Amino acid sequence: MTFDRSIKIAPSILAADFAAFGAECEAVEGQGADWVHVDVMDGHFVPNITFGPQMCRALRPHIRGTMDVHLMIAPVDAYIDAFATAGADIITTHLEAGPHVHRTLQAVRAAGCKAGLALNPGTGIDALGHLLDDVDLVCVMTVNPGFGGQRFIQSQLAKIQALRAMIGDRPIHIEVDGGVDAVTAPLVARAGADVLVAGSAVFKGGSVADPTPYGTNIRAIRAAAEGARTAT
Ligand code: DX5
Ligand code: ZN
């Protein structure tokens, strides 16, 4: 993976047909997705359960590009190798998942993956100042993690802006996750995000049998984000 700050759309398969994940990954990639975002939830760190490393391993052959694995689990360290072996390109853990964040980030890189760090809406960016050499991506949660289809939390825009300033020229992606659609995409792009996770806004109206709405949705989100950048 080479680093650049172009807008990347990462559909979250949380909004896909759970009985057809492999085909759904192929469908969104075929319709222009840049990355595929895979949400892992444990019913402990977040009040919902999805799936684990075996599902990621099963999905790997169905994803040609970047598999972006978002771990909403605590504790997390003991599972990092399993997700790396399953084929994750990026493993994003939560700053709130445990007391030894630096160790966690090191473990992700040691396992051969890019290290992402996600922040819940109530978490500030101050602690990141000491971790900038250890992260490849910071994920700003713009909803409280656990469920798709929630409303975008506007107060996170100032956080994205401050994070963008803190990162400067470092090769660190800013990912935004939750409530991203063609209306909120320009706001996050203008604030400094380059990776836009979108679940419901990508999968709405389409299916494996008729995936063309996925493409329409992805293009609409991308155009809105890119338009906001050129306007500034
Ligand atoms: C929320 C997940 C998100 C979610 C986004 O806990 O991390 O990736 O699926 O879904 P939408 O785009 O529907 O808010
Ligand atoms: Zn996510």
C-alpha cells in the first residue's frame, strides 16, 4: 500500500447481506470501493456482536484490495495475530480498549499490518501526540460504535480538524466512521479526512443481484467529498 491523501471510500459490510458477505465484498469492489471495511464487535466493548477472525479469513479471497479491519473488542492484544493471519491489511484498535495502547500498536505492526487507532466520540486527541510515530491511520468515530445507521455527530468535525493539524506531513490517514453519506462527506473531507467509511449510505437500494446502486452511492459520496476539497 502506497500512501496518499486522495479520497477513499470504504464500504462497511455491517450494512451488507450477512448471508452473502463474500459476494457483497466483490460487488462493492466491482462498483468502485477503494477499501472494504470489516467491523468486528464482541458484545463487551460495544453492545453488539458480529464475527471474528474466521470470517475475515473466509472473506480474504473475495477482497482484491485493502481489507480494513476495525476491532471493537476488549481486550484486543490476544487476538491481533489471528486477524493478521486471517489477511487483514489494516488493523484498527480502539484507544479505549486497554491501558497499553503503545504495546497494541507495536503488536499490530509486528504482525505485518498497518496500525490504525480509533477514537470514540467522547475521546480527545491529546494522547495521540505521543503515538504519531506508531500509527498509520487514525479513525474518528462519528457515531458511538456498535451499530450502523446512526446519526452523524457534528461535534467530531472540530476533532478531525485538530487531528489534521497535528498530523501535518506525516503519512497517517484520517478515517471517519459513522453516519457518512453524501451530505456529511463534504464536511469531513473539508475538515481533513481522506478515508470515508460508509455502511448504510453505500448499501442502500442495492443487492448482490443488482449492485449498480452501490456504484451510484459510492460515486455520490466521492463526488461530494472531492467537491468540498476543491472548493477550499
Ligand atoms: C459502527 C461501525 C461502522 C458502521 C458505519 O460501529 O464501526 O463502520 O458500520 O455504518 P453507517 O455508515 O451506517 O453509519
Ligand atoms: Zn467501523
